[in-house]
Amino acid sequence: MNATQPTSRYSTLSIALHWLMLLLFIAVYACIELRELYPKGSDPREALKTWHFMLGLSVFVLVWLRLFARVTSATPSICLLYTSCTSF
Ligand code: HEM
């Protein structure tokens, strides 16, 4: 399957990256919010901040991977996604 062939769904890689990034966003946000449970300077608080940084940076890396997957694999027509679309 190449980027110009018609398809009715996104590639498995794009779908997997989509859901993985959702989980990462939740984890990034949870880490930075949960740090408030611990006193300033404590080990768990610093660990949660470190996890926040690392997971946040992995989102940045995955954005590029996702853009690569987007341009190199076929994507469904917008009309296949929305049945009310009658033109095109
Ligand atoms: C998906 C990416 C990210 C999201 C959605 C996000 C979101 C947030 C949120 C909601 C806060 C809390 C702000 C507050 O309560 O005052 C925060 C704090 C912070 N974030 Fe991120 N962040 C992301 C990635 C990163 C990355 C990659 C870094 C650094 C490498 C980073 C560094 C920080 C720092 C230094 C703080 C303040 C922590 C503290 O000392 O209390 N964030 N971020």
C-alpha cells in the first residue's frame, strides 16, 4: 500500500500512534498533577517531574514518527469518513 492508493482506513501504524499518544498525554498530565501530593524536594515529587519530562519528550519524538507515517501511507478520503459527504 502506498500513499496514493485509495483506502478506507488509516494505517495500523497511524492508528497505533494515535492511541499511544493519547495514553502518553494522560500519563504526562497525571505525572505533573500527582507531584502535588508530595512535598517540595521529596524523591517521589522529583521522580514524577522526571517522568513528566521524559514522557513529554517522547510525545515530541512520536509526533515526527506520526507525520512520517501520515505522508508515507495511504489515508482514507474525507468522504469515506463522513457519509453525509455527497460531492467530490
Ligand atoms: C505532552 C507534553 C506536555 C504537556 C501536555 C505538559 C503539561 C504540563 C502541565 C499541565 C504542567 C503543570 C503546570 C502547573 O500546574 O503549574 C507542566 C509543568 C511543567 N512541565 Fe510540562 N508538559 C509537557 C511536556 C513537557 C516537557 C517535554 C518538559 C521538559 C522537558 C516539560 C517541563 C515542565 C516543567 C519544568 C514544569 C513545571 C514543573 C514544576 O517544577 O512544578 N513539560 N507541564
